[in-house]
Amino acid sequence: MTIKPVKLDIEKNGEVQVDSIYRLIILAGLRSKQLLRGSTPRIKADPLKRKNTSIALEELRQGLVSFTVNGKGAVAEERITS
């Protein structure tokens, strides 16, 4: 089994979206929890065929999830809007 490297779209329209793969994981986890709690997906996705984690990653890849980073580099969870 080979694992393909993930190409991360760091910039979109000149704005930095996600600055590291670690922040991407944190954001995807937070968004996945929101989806689990009943938030509406921002992409067209069949919940029987796609899991919340893959939906969250696709939303982040497309730049559909807004977030802020506080001064210490931590992601402010409440800023990820559903």
C-alpha cells in the first residue's frame, strides 16, 4: 500500500488559508465535530458515502471554512462558523 503525499493549497487568491499541515488537522477535527453535532455541510455530500472528516477536509481545501488564529498560534474554535 502506497500513501500519496497530500498537496496542500496554502494560498488562495493571495490570502494564506492554512499555514501548516498540523493546523489543517486541527481545523479539520474541529469542523468534523461541528458536522457530527448537526452542522450543515458547505459542500454537496452524501452522508452515507462520505464521512465527516473527508467533508471537513474538502471544505478546508476549497476555502469554505473561515477561522482565526490567536497571538499564540492556537486556532480559535468559536470562529469556525457553521
